[in-house]
Amino acid sequence: MLPCARDHQNGATLSAPILIKKYPNRRLYHTAERRYINLDDIQALVRADVHFKVVDSTNQEDLTRRVLVQVILEQMKEFDPIVPVEFLKFLIKSGGTSS
């Protein structure tokens, strides 16, 4: 079971995110639990409202957005499309703009 980022003494949410390292072999490592996780585990963290950050293990680049997009893409394979085509086109058209 993945832990929530909470202080168990008073129930307050901790401010520091859980660190997840992404290795060159594309594996994700949950540093708090000291174990490898997969995209389903990332999805569970999101659903549990756990504050986390995914970083590249070699250069510490923030990869959180990329991993979240991977989760969405995996969901789209399994279920009816959860994101309308027109919205995806909008995202592609607006990519790189500052608005």
C-alpha cells in the first residue's frame, strides 16, 4: 500500500513531496518505500491526493508531467477515450505558447 504524505501524529499533510526517481531503464523508484513502482502505483498516488515529484535519477530533471501524461495514455488504451479528440488537438496546437 502506498503511503499518503501525512503526519501520522496530527493528521496534517506534509509539505515535502514524496520523491520518485526515474531510471534510464524507465523504472520508477519510490524513495520513501524503497521499492520500484509502476504507472498503476502513480495513478493510485494521484487518486489518494499524495504530493509527489518524479525526477530523472541522473540529472534531477523534473519528469512529473511526462509521467502523468504516460498514465493518461495508458488509461486511454484500456477504456473508452477519456479525453475528446478535439481537446487533444487543442493541446497540440497550444503547445509551446505562454497563454
